[in-house]
Amino acid sequence: MKEDWEDTINTVMQDELVRSRKLIKQFETELHEASKMTRPMGKPISLLEVFCSSRSPLTHQMQCLGHQALRFGFTLQ
């Protein structure tokens, strides 16, 4: 019984990993295509935090080092 459970968990995890990688590849492809059709505005961004805590220090630290950084936080309602 235990072996069946482990096989199921490993298969589910593998399926999720494969699906996640496909979505990341799709996002990269769409981003690359969109970047061909747009012109840069302002300074290049060194860091873009997405779905991060509003208290994440990473953006602030990058800005203190003189880099362009933006945060798009995730807020639970």
C-alpha cells in the first residue's frame, strides 16, 4: 500500500513540474514576442519583484545600491 501511495505522489509532483515548466516556457515566449513590438521607456529595470510581500526588502536593497527596481506585491483581501 505504501509503495502505491509514493508512486501516486511522485506522479502528481512530476505532472505538476511538467505543467509548470510548460507555463514558464509559454510566458518566456510571449514576453520575448511582446518585447519585439515595444520600445524601452526610461532606465532598464534590474529587478522586478512579483507576488512578493509588501515588506520584502529586496527592492529597497537594490534601490539603495543604485539599481532600478520595482515591486508588484501580492495582497490578500
